[in-house]
Amino acid sequence: TAQIEKNIRNALKNGMLEKDWSNEHLAKLLGMYPSNLSKVINHPMSVQLGTICRIAEKLGIKDLPIK
């Protein structure tokens, strides 16, 4: 599971980089506090899958690397 967490974290961070979105910008789009978004991105296995999927959808990530 550590590798899966790393893969998801990297996918989310890369998605933000590709869109050139800051943590603050993405958090605003999602209606979240930036500090909460940061916790989700850095520790995706500690939150509900729906939260991860919502973030991925906003970033345009169609397939999360969960293998």
C-alpha cells in the first residue's frame, strides 16, 4: 500500500503541475481548505476514496494508478 499511496500522490501532484495550479487554487475549486487538500495529497490512503476521485476528476485524471 505504500507504493499505491506514492503513485496516487505523484499522480495528483503531476496533475496540478500540468495545469499549473497551486494548492490554494485547487482547494478553492474543490471548496476545501488548502491545508486539508495538502493532507489529502500527501496522505491519500488516509481519506475516503470519493475524496481522491473528486480531486482527480477536477484535475482531469481519468485513471488513478492504484496498482
